[in-house]
Amino acid sequence: MYHACLDYYAVKILYTCIDGEDPYPPWLEGTLSELLTIAYKSIDELPQQIYRYFWPLTVALMKVRDPIHRDWITAQVRKAGVLFSNLGVPPALLDGSCAPETMFFEYDQGNSLQLPA
């Protein structure tokens, strides 16, 4: 049940990454809060299942602003990476050196979207 709920909230968060109008809509904080509440509880109850919560936590990492939550999510994603070394998380996301908007695409000076060469 936790896994399904985390996936649901992660999809809502992911939507804000692809919808270019408002990267932080008013409902985003509530969605992040719900996801984190479930993640804290589920990881506390079944820490060996961290690999199942990897994807929702990675999506939350793209939008979370609170440094305490960011650090906690990063630690959990790194723990999952110990179990599975090739999870495909961009290193720049884990170390905070990129913005979510530029993680997968590069922007030129005119703000038009271009695929990296």
C-alpha cells in the first residue's frame, strides 16, 4: 500500500516537472508533505524495502526545497544505491549542483528546449 501511495504522489510531483507554466504550484507543498510522511513511516517499518521507494524519493528530490528533507531523501536514495549500483540517478541531482529544470535538458539563452548533443 505504501508503495502505491508513494508512486501516486510521485506522479503528481513529476507532472510539475513537465508542466512549464508553474514549477511550484500551490498544491505541491502538500503533495511533498504527504509523500514524505508516507516515506518516513514506510522506511521506518520496513527499511529493507528501500529499493521500492527509490523512484518516488528521487522524484521528490527534484522539487523539495527544505534542506533537512533534501538531506534525508539523498541519504535514502544513496542507501538504495548500495543495494543496486546502477539505479541511474544523475549525480548532479544527489549533490544538489543542478536545477531540476536543467537536469535532463539544456536551455539556450532564448529559453528554448534543446536536447544535449
